[in-house]
Amino acid sequence: MVNKVKAAVVRSKNADVTLETILVPDPGPGEALVDILTCGVCHTDLHYKQGAISDDFPFLLGHEATGVVSAVGPDVTEVAPGDRVVLNWRAVCGECRACRRGQPQYCFNTHNATQKMTLEDGTELTAALGIGAFAEKTLVAAGQCTKVDPDADPAAIGLLGCGVMAGIGAAINTGNVQRGDSVAVIGCGGVGVAAVAGAALAGATTVIAVDIDAKKLQRAKELGATHTVDSSAVDPVEAIRELTGGFGADVVIDAVGRPETYKQAFYARDLAGTVVLVGVPSPEMTLELPLLDVFGRGGSLKSSWYGDCLPSRDFPTLISLYQQGKLDLDAFVTERITIDQIEEAFDKMHAGAVLRSVVEL
């Protein structure tokens, strides 16, 4: 059986998002069909629209999603029809060298659904991050579904599917922030503010938010920053050092992903401190650092892929903290919109007016 559903598609580079009828097949082996409840509008979707990720148009956008499993294929045991799930784009294989050495969060062979969703004329769609959740239904690998508590607000917990998890994980998993640490976060968009929240959740006693936008700095303060730095007015490296006894922060997280901000992060950390890059650079960017400084400052230079997240471990834990009132996921939901408002949501995101617009289907 093929399911005809409404979905948000972009047909060519920088084209407007259009609402289309798409065809979603019933699940085959290892696949799950999911009725989408909510999906956040993420910067990655805009990158797909702009052709910055690939040119494999047309794209079915959307990936920060919560839904209900409606059907599963043969041999699927992870989830069953009726389960409330948050979707993720890292269905671990369990067999690659990372999984075999007990580090499935680094799985080198993550996978998606085998069958393709299509336009009505049979044109195959490329699902954003293997999910494609700006749709009434989507088809994913069953391992991309993480079962969660159905009582949690789907709009809030769905953001763990990408940006919020990337930021929190950059602090807790990749940066290994400890109680009493000092942490600086450069760039306070959705991922950066989530890193601020993650640092506070881990027990950092000094959490410094750095940005050029006063509104973003205020949001960071509301989510756990103890200090803010307007880097349009002062040298952020010097400001971070002043706030940490002249030494620099134990962990500095670059949530922008530009050579300039990475250098700031590198020099704003304490000796033997850690730099975490979670902002995604563009392909043409290069970095030059004195090799003696790399050697002499010691410590760790890390990249954070999806916050080094293991969905089966991290999603339920963070949702439990949310339900206990210890993690304010509601604060990331700026507005709830309909599927025909995605273009306007991109404009608001580009202008820095929202943390997340969330489509409710």
C-alpha cells in the first residue's frame, strides 16, 4: 500500500518551499511508518533549501520531529504501532568498528529507510537527514525511532532530534563539563543556547555566553548563563579571561563554526582546556594556527557530531529531566506554526528572531 500525504518540498536550489502530495510506501524490513505530530524548523533545513548540503533535489525537508508509529516492517522489534517516538538521524548499526568497541555514538555506518518516498509522478525525494518530517507521514529506519513518554509535550521534546541535542551534547558528552567548571559558549543561536543549558545542567559554576545580539544573550541568561559578553563591543578572548581569573575557561564551545570564532575559542580556553566545535563550517573555510600554540597550550580540540549523542540513552534521560523541571525545553519553542508557514519561519530564523518555530501537523 502507498500512503498519499501532504508534505513540504523544495524542488530546486533556493526555490520556495511548496506543499505537495507525496507517496509514502508502507514499511519494509527494518523500516517504520510514522505519523508526524511536530517538527522544528532547523537551520539544516535552510541549508538543504540553499543547496549547501547537496544538489540531490527535490528535498523533503524536516527532521526535528516527534510522531506516533503507525506501522512497522518485518523483524522490527525496537518499536511497535502506537509508540510515541522522537526521530533521530543516527540509526546505529551495531556492527561497525565504533559500535564493536562500545562507542555506538560514533557509529560509522548509520542508515536510513531503504525505500524512497516520491512525488506523485514517481520522482524520488531526498529526505532531509534521512527523515523528511515536514509531512503528515514519513518512512524511516526503525532505528531512527526512539520511544519516549507520550505525556511529554511533543513540540518541546522533538527538538532533541537535532539542534537542542547537538548543543546539550556538545557540553555534556563532547566537552565532558564537570561540576565547578568554567564554560564559554561562542554563538547563542539555538545550538549555542542549548550548550549553555547543557553546561548549567552539568554543574558548571561559570557559564559565559558570547554573541553580538543582545536578544540572544538575554535568552542565554534565561537558560543558565552566569555572564554575557557582547563580542561586537569587546574582545571576547580578553573578556572570557577576565571572567575566569585571567586564565581562560575550562571548556570553550564554538557554536558558530567560522575560523574567526574557532580562534577565539582556542585562545579563550585555559591551559590544558578543551575546545569543542559544534557549529558547522562551510566547505571552503580553512584554519591557520601556529603549531607551537597548539602544542604549548595542550588540552583537547574536539568536534561534536550531533552532541556525540546516543538517542536510546540521551533522549529518555533528558526528557525525564524536562518533566522534573530541571531542563526547560519549553523555552526553545518560540512559536507553533502550520506547515504552510515554513518559508516565514526561515525568514524569522535568519533574522535571529526565534530559537525554534515548530510545525504542528
